Amino acid sequence: MDWDDLRIFLAVARRESLSGAGRVLKIDPATVGRRIARLEEALGARLFSKTPQGYGLTEAGGRLLAQAERAETAIEGASEVLSGPEGLTGQIRLGAPDGCANYLLPQVIARICDANPGLEVQIVALPRVFNLSRREADMAIAVSRPEAGRLTVQKLTDYHLHLAASRDYLARHPPILGTEDLKDHRIVGYIPDMIFDKELDYLAGIGLRAPALASNSVSVQLNFLRHGAGVGVVHDFALPAAPDLRRILSAEVHLTRAFWLIRHADDGRVLRLNRFADQLIREARAEMARLEAQTAAM
């Protein structure tokens, strides 16, 4: 069986469309369709069924998927062995929630790329869980440890959150001496029905009502607060990027969460990804410690 045919098969399985696979592979969708038809003819089995939602794997396609992913991992591993240990190269796509992607990863990834000039890193910042089986990313950062799936999970780093508001807001509104005073203040937070992980339901955890100003984006919430719109829960590591914000009720409201680095189980044999993961964990922990120490001194 030709590896190039398997590569096309994997792209269609992950994108669930000929056009999506074509964009990834940089070939015409009609060519993708012909190659899939040729592969199905060679194997004597239908690999995909066309539905209104796209191309879904048949039972035979599902069996081939596992074998094709193993072949992909083996080829990547062989390439790593032949290329030697000098520096990380090639492209790595990393999925992350937008708070992490905006306020922690840029400086971390910049340092890793400075040390590895041949490396290209794409950060996909989306407020949702990534599907690594569909290869939406090579690895992903999440705020909860997954309990199912063929995944490898490592703790990236712990982080802390506090209530915060701008100095201007605090000067214009009644003092906040305890959590009971928050009922007289406008709350900023996540859109309740768009909270994609229970670990992000900060307001319920501290007994606050649904926010009057809400967004599914950490960056938008932070900018609400920066412009004096209200009070909200903020990552300590984001506060150095918003020096006009001040933590409030630090002794009463202090949340601790963790970021988890998640990879497809088969990728454990890919040396390049292992080395990148090691560097990412080391640099992220160092940067988190630096940012939180800076916040404590503010």
C-alpha cells in the first residue's frame, strides 16, 4: 500500500471533507476524491460514507484509520532518527484556551523558537476542547485532565486566579470589604451557557450571580475590567499585562487551577514532539513563576 494514499486517507478522515483535505494537502479536491476511490478499489472496501455532514468513516475505514496512524507515527519517528538530535525543526501546532494563548504562551514559545531557529509553531487559541484524533493540533493545553481517550497527559503548570477591578472602577464605586459587597457591583465573566469546562465556572464556585457583562473570551473579559466595567475573576499571570487592575478580596477569593498538556498516545514515539513537550513544560513553569511573582509585587 502506498504511503501517499494513506496520507490522503488520513486527511479526509480528519477533515471529513474532500475540500478540507485538499486545503491541508495543497491539492485539488477532485484529485483527493480520485485517490480515495483508487484506494477503495485497491482494498475492495468502502472507506467513507457520504452524509449531509461530510465524509464519515465506514467500519472498514475505522479499522484502516488505526493502522494508518501507526504508519504515520512510524514514518515521523524514522525521520527524527535520520535527522539527528540537532535542534527542533518543522511545524508544530499547539491548541490552547485563549487566556493561556494570549498571556503565557507567546513569550514561552518565543524562547523555544529562539533556541531552535528551524522550528515553526502555530498557536490555535479557541475556547473549547481540541480533538487530537482529528489532528486539529499536534498537542493541546486544557484546563481539565481528560478521563477518556487514547491520550498522554502531563501537568503543564498550576496557576492562580483572584477577583480584580481597575483602580478607576474602585474609585468610582462603593468599597468592597467582603464578598457580600459584590452584590452592589457589576460582575464580568464567562457567558454561562458557553462555559466549555467546569473548571472555568469561577463565579458559581464563589457564590456570585450570572455576570452582567460576559464573553467566552478571557481577553475580552480582561478588557472589560481594564476599561472600568466591573469586577471579575482574573488569572494572576495575566495581570502584568494589565497594570491598571488591582486584586481585591485576595484572602477570601483565591482559586487554583492547572493547565494540562495533552497528546495523542501514538505520538509518544515521535522524538521531536517529546523534545518540544519537555521544553514547553520547563519554560511554561518558569514563566508562570515569573509572572505570578511579578503580580504579587504589584
